[in-house]
Amino acid sequence: MSDVAIGIDVGGTKALALLVTRDGRVLGEMQSQTPHDEGFGAGEATTKVLVEQVFELCDHQSLDPAHVPIGIGLPGMMRRDGHLAFAPNLQTASGADLGVLLGDALGNSSVFCENDANCATLAEHAWGAGRGIQDFVMVTLGTGIGGGVVADGELVRGRSGFAGEIGHMVVEARGAPCLCGGQGCWERYASGGGLHRMTREAALDGRLETLVARCGGDPGRVRAEDVTTAAAEGLEEAAALLREVGWWLALGLANLVAILDCGHFVIGGGLSTASDVVLPAAREHLMELVEGYSARPTITVTTSMFGPRSGAMGATLVAFAGA
């Protein structure tokens, strides 16, 4: 039985790998850009990056990469047999069994795959903001929106393993096109990718005059990161855009309350770092959007304990459980 495991959270833009002990201590960390090279077979470019990360982490602790359990959190529809059936934000890996590919490359028989938001949910339930809570929904705001549902203390996986694809709830009929092929999906309005889209539109519409001026008058140069930074500095036009994101976040949460009668939400992912503006706005709007809000027990919306690390932390739990 190994005392350590490697957890890798593969997102649409970056892959974060952690070396973690059984009690949750992080011994090593490495982050790389997620490849989107279509010149390789399905998952091959991603596997190459993961191999490099595993070797780097193992070298620092003098570990054998063939004998350290590894968990991989992947974005999208993860089948129970380990195949990534469909990944809108990582389409070059759709259809691949990255556990087999990485295991073969390392000579390691203890490589296990899980949906990335499910991994984040497991981490928060075991060690973080969901500890001791038997019913909650994890919402990860990254390139898209992932989700994990805990009911009666157990992770809900669904018939095929696809439960929790909450980012593809339609919140705007015939709305913004989504990489999944649909329109108006929640993640096009309340994720990091959604903020990027809304930033571009707001800059072109003249609603970010100060930020456009800072970018030399070119609306196309204003980035989502500029908005979050400016909002933290107190720039009202940036804060107003993040409050709009907060409204869209609240709309999706209200839908989940109506369907699941959930009373606790844990918000993680990269966009959660802008929680000083987004989350207060979401909490305020939630009171307006939830049916019978005052008749329900208190609904809590809190940030994850591990932030952008949640997925990788949870992937180590998957590795420990599978090994």
C-alpha cells in the first residue's frame, strides 16, 4: 500500500499534478499547458504531458513512476470503464482511455480516471468545504462548468457515469453557441470561458471604456483576467460585469435547487478566485430566483477549501481507492 499518490487535474487550458500523502499533505506540484494538437491520436498529446509531470514529481521524491498510484481527473463525459466519451473543452482526447495510455507509457498498472469535477467533489467532501455534509453540489467554474452531486453522503454517478454535467443545462434558449454543439448552456455564461466571451462582447459594446483605453483603445485586447484584476482594484465597470456573471451563476444554482432540493453549494475552479464579487452577487440573486426561498432551510454558497487544486487533490483519492 502506497503512502503517496499522484493526482492530475486535466482542464481545458492547463494540467495540474500533485503528489499527495494519504492524510492530504501536498509534497509536490507541477503545472503544464494542456495540449490541443490534433496531429496526434486521441489522447496522445495529453498523455505525453502527463508522463512528463509524473516523472518530474517522482524525481523530486526519488519515487518509481511505475509504482505510485495515479488518478486523472478529466473534463467531460467520463464512462464508468475509464473512457472519456466526449469532452467539449478537450476534444483531442475525446474517446481516449487516458488511464491505459498513461499506464502503458509508465509501466504502471495503478492508473485510474474520473471526471474532474467528481474528483473535486471527493476532495471537498473528504477534506474540505463539504466535509461532514451529506447532501451538497460541487460547482467548478473553470474553462467550462463541471459539477458533482453528493446525496446521502455518496457521489451520484448516474447510469453511464455522466451525472453532474451541469454546465450543459440550457439557461438561455437559443443563446450563445457552446463547444458541446448546443446553445445557451450555463457554462457559456458563468464560467471562465463564459467571462471571456462576455468580456469580449462588453468591450465591443462600449461597456468597458476604461479597460479598452488601458489596452490602447483596442477592444479585442481586453481579457477576462483584466476584468477580474480591475474589479479587485475597485473599477466599477469591471465589477458590474462580474455581478452579471454572478446573476447567471445564481440562475443555474436556482435550477439545481428546484431539481435536487439541495441546500449547500461548494464553488471551486479558477473563476472562484473572483469570488469577492461573483459569489456575493450570486447569493443576493439566489433569493430572488429560487422558488419559495423564504420557506426553505438556509441555502449556503461557499468557496471550496482547495480552490483550483480541488480536482487534483480528489484525483489522489481516486488513486488511493483504486490501488
